[in-house]
Amino acid sequence: MKFAPAARLTLALACAHAGAAAAADSAGPLPLTLSGPGPYYVLDIDAQARRLSGAPGLGDLRVRNAAGETMAFAWVDPPQPAATPQRVPARIYKVPLPPADAASATPAEAPRRQAWIVDTKDAGDDLQRLELGLERDTQGVWTLRIEAGDDLQHWRTLQQDAQLVQLQALPQVGAAGTLASQAERERLASTGIDLDERPARYLRLTTAPRSAIPPLVSATVIRTPHRPAPPPLEWSDPIVASGCEASSCDYALPANTPVAALQVAPSDIDTIGEVTVLGQLDAGLASPPRRSLLRGSLHALREKARRAPSTRGPAWDNAAIASVYWLSQPAGAPDLHSPPLRLDGVHWRALRIETFGPITQLGHAAPTIRIAVHRRQLVFVARGAPPFALVRTGAGEPSAAMPLAELMPGRAADAPLPAASAALAPPAVASAPAVPPSTVPAAAPASRVVWLWGALLAGLALMAAMAWSLLRKPRGARG
């Protein structure tokens, strides 16, 4: 029986290698459906298209027609990085409730409601963030509706239920048995509201129907010169933890996913905690530039010293510090959930959520996360006969993308993209396009085929030798 483990190991390796080869070669073309007159079509690269690619920058994707010809295409460049943000004090005024809210209010409504107008002093800049100052010793959780306008008559809603939090930690018993002083207690606050780079001269804040009135004392806006709006965010389904330790949980992420935002959901209601988010890069990739750990819609107002790199491996890098919560409200008001944390669009392989204490402070079970990406767009010229398909090229083939200005000569830099669109055909009704032999994935190299056959034959030979040795033993020795 001494040959059995070796035989099993050889066969397992051969089958695993064959399965990996089949998985690598199964990235078939994705049929496209075209809508509009063309010849230019815009294709949104969603999660299914990213899974087709084997390159972090999606540089191996092409659009081909029925004859296997590659279409000229260009990636839509993301907006240029904004200039250095400016923090500008803004004036805040108490005003009557908007007419619609005033009409729905009743004299018996409790608590009372309030509205404010924030004058940003400039309608031409993009507003990144609104920072509100509250009375120092006030504690509570409040909900506001945020609206923007270029005058004082027409308003557009930016956020329906923005949340303000300012809480004081309970005193802790010290080593000497005395209570910690008020100055030493930790404060947990989230008084900033992301405005998603929307231009506006005025902001109107209105308390939610069942929210208390926050004691606002000041307002500051963070703004930058105007630039094109970023593409909308595409959110994933909830992702469960792949493994947890005493004070952290790890989450595996899909390939080719530049994480632009993160939502952490505790497993139990009436839970609040502070976490550190770390990201893991693939081996061999350069570490991304570090960012301020306190930047983003979720942030810790209590100053933290910069954390040292994780001792569990050099591939982990600090991404952000965040306050996450799930809180109930009285009188049947909607629960309060911490807003998303904005990240830098790095292709993380995995994320780690670390708590300042046991991970169970976020609930009896591991928290779940959702990630968001900016959906990338590809513009191509449809030439030749359909059907068209999105395909993955072989490894090492150089990128064929053109600058958008060269693909569409004469188009102004700020002009909208073509109205004609392309979309991935639904898998249930899509038929495989007629792809010529030139576009069929290349057969496995001869060396790999020889290795597979050799491994299989070696396994069979070992099993035959084991059976032969058993047959040659006397009957009494077999037991």
C-alpha cells in the first residue's frame, strides 16, 4: 500500500492542472447587442465583462465582428484629478420649513422640525463635502435632508437621509480604580456629509420628520474647481467574510475590481464601532500611494497615530479608518446606517476589517461588506457584419486602444458621448457568434499537453504496480 498516496497525489495534481487549464481556456467571447444608428457605440463594462478580462487594467479586451476583425475602440478617460481642495467657511441661517414640509407638519408633531440655508458663496465650484459644527457638549444622532440650488427657489435633492453623529464614550475604570477624566474620554462623531462634487451656490438642510433638531453652530464647505462628473457607482451584492480572527475579518474581492467605495454592515442592530480598513494587493504589484486615513464620508474624528503596517504580511496596506454603525430610532423612524466610505479605486485583491478590540463589537456574526466601482466605458466603431462580441486576447498582446480624441476626431472635449449603445446579450437568449478560427482561443501548448498525459500515465502505472504487488503476496500476508 505504500504506492497509494503517491498515486493519489499524482492523479490529484494532474486533475487540478487540467481543471486550471480548462478554466483558463473557457473565457469565451461575450455576444453584444447594438442599439442606435452608430457607427459609434458605447459599451458599459460591468462585473461580467471584468471577469472576462485577465488584466488589471482590462487591456486584453477587444470588440470583434463576425469575421474576427478587431474594431477600433477607445476607453473613456476618467475625470482628471481635482485640484487641491479648499476649505471655506460658510454662513448658515435658520429659515422656516419648506412649504411642502410645513403643510405636512401638525401642531402636535414632536419633536419640532427646523431648516437651514448654507451660503457656499460660489456657484461655479464643485462641492465635495459639508462639515457641520455642533455644540460641544451635545450628544445625539440626527437625520437631515440635503438639497442644493443656484437660487433660493429651485432645489434638487442630494441626500434624503444624511446622518450626523456626536457621542461621548462612557467613563472607564482606571488601574487605580478611579474614573477617567472627561478630557480623556473618547468621542465618536461623524458630522461631515459628502456632496459628490455637485456645484451649488446654496444648500438647504431640513430635519427628518422624526429626528431631533441638531444644535448647529457653524458650517464649512470643501470645494474644488468644476470638472466633469465621475461615472455612477455600481454596487455589488453583500460579500461575506472568508475568514475571521479575534479582531479582524478578511473579504476576498472579485478580480479586476477597482474599489471606489465601501459599505460595512454590522450584523446586529444598535451597534457602533470604529474600524480600520486594509487592502491586499496581488504579489508583484506596486503599492498604491497612501492616503489620509481620515478622508472620506466615514471617518474617525478622534485623532489616531498612523498605524504600522500589518505584521501578517507585507502585502497589506492601510486604506482608511471609519466609524460604522446600525442604530434604531424611536417612534418607528427608519434605522440609521453608516454612509459609504470613499476609497481610491485601487485593485485590491482582498479587504480586511480590523476593530480596536474584539470583532464581536460589530455583532454576534461577522459584518458583511458591499463594494462599488465606477463603471468603465468603451467606445468603438462598428464595422463589418454582426454579430459583434467582446473577447479576451492572448497574453502578451499589446493594447490596441486609441485616445478618444483620435477615435472621434472633431468631437469637443466636453461633448456628450454617442447616444448609440452596446450591451452584453442576456446569457439565456444569446447565441454564440460565428467566430472564425483566428479568434478561437489558442490550443494548449504541446509541452503542457505532454505533461498532462505523462502525469496521467504515471498515475496509472503506479496504481498497476500497487495492484500487481498485492496479487503477488501470499493470501495470508494480504490481511
